[in-house]
Amino acid sequence: MGEIGGDSCDDIAAGKIPAGWFVNVQKGWPGEALCFEVEKILFQAKSKYQQHILVFQSASYGKVVMLDGSLQLTEKDEFAYQELITHLPLCSIPNPKKVLLIGGGDGGILAEASRHSSLERIDICEIDHLVIDVYKRFFPEIAIGYNDRRVRVHMGDGIEFLKAVPGGTYDAIILDAFTNMGPNGDVVENESFLRTVANALRPGGVMCCPADSLWSTGFSLPNVVAKCRKVFKGSVSYAWSSVPSYSSGMIGYMLCSKEGPSVDFKHPINPLNPEHLGVAKGPPRFYTSEVHAAAFCLPSFAHGRA
């Protein structure tokens, strides 16, 4: 949830929201919130699927997007998430040809996927056309991902789309439309849904989706890993990266491979070609092969959770 304050800054000590600030309170993080100083509201609307689409210019994070009070991205750090969730799976398998993105309407993951010259088809399933239009209007440098000729846009419900996918269609599936895997997750931890995802992958194909931060109370990494191994029957690994605007300043990634050719997520075998940028403007700003390997290193307090 989120709220823009209307009281004076003198009321901070009284627990009131100061004027000109957006307070982002995320489910699963009681007693804390991230605040953004709002310089200007750029866009507000309601769609068939979103009660409140909000874009505002912040003082320190650039433009910020909120959907129904939930943070989607900020200009300052969106690339840290977009690059990792894309290249962790795609750089871990040889010559991926077909990838499916569920959600990701901003186009950032599409832009990162376009760096992979082996890809012949990049499918995206997004439910809300207004969301895509908003990103194209206010974040053209991110939405540039739609310009790749290999991209096919499918408007509709991602779960229903996956159910209709013939078995073994994709080399990689990236989920960016659901809550993080963890104690407050919903459909992503549903075993039936995970089986639908696994069915759409070819043997040795990989899935990547966001997972809870290691700092999240109640997050049991062993439980999530066990559930994923039961369904995918291949490799399962947890990675993480720093994203300052996210709760606790970090985000996790669950990577799962379907039973078949072995996948070692921790040692990328399909490095990015610096000479192939796709439609992206310039080289990655966060991802490198070294960052890829380091993303799987857990802090000492978390070793018991792996």
C-alpha cells in the first residue's frame, strides 16, 4: 500500500505523513516503510485491472511507478533487477532460442533479452494494455524492448496463457507478474502453477522468478527450494542482488531447471557478447559474469537456510 501525505513536515514526530512524500508500505514488512519525496505527480489513472496507476517524479530516485500502492520500478535502480532476472537464467543455458516473459510490461526485461543473439522468439504475456502504454510514454528508454523484431506481445492472463502452451515450448520462462516466492507469496508457490510452468519448458529449460529477501521474517529458503525441486526435478538455486528501492534493499531470485540436461546456474556458460546490444542502449550497468557467480554467494547468517 502507499499514501501521499498532506500534513506539514513538523508532524513527522507525531507519526503523520509529511506533505509531498509517498509512503510505500509493503506486505510482509511490518513496522517499516520506504518514503519518496514527490516533486511532481506525472500521471494517475485507473484501468480494468489496476485501481490506481501512479507515476511521479521523486527527488532522489527519478521517476517512480506504483500500481495499487505497490512499487514497480524507479529510474535509479530498475536495471539492477531487470538485468539479473534476465541474464541469470539466459546466461546459464547454451543457445536459448525461445523465451517467455509473464508480466514485465515496462519492457526492461525484453530489452535485456534482446542482447541474446541466439534468441529467435521473445514472447511476453501482459494483462493490462494501459500499463504498457504508460511505460512507453514515461519510460521510452526502458520500453525500447518492444522494438525488438523477435518480440511477440500477447494480451491476457498469464496463468491461462501458460495453460495453453504446448509442452516443451520454451528454453526459459521469466515470471514478473506475481508476488515474490516467500511467506507472503501467492500463485508462484502454488504447486499446480509451478507444474504448469515446468510443462511449458523443454527438458533442461529454466525458470526464473523473484523471491523474498533473506532479511524477510518467516522466509524459509529450504522450504522453497524443496518445493521447486519436487516440481522441476533439476537444479534449483537462490541468487540475490542489491536494489535500494526494494524492501530491505535487496531482492532474491529463484532459478529452477527442468529435469533433463544439467544446468549449473552458478557458473554461466553463455556469456553476453559485448558487441551485441540488441535494442538496448549501451552495455549492462549491473550484470557481469563475475556478478552472476557472486549473486549465489550467501552471507554467513543465511547458510543455514540454503
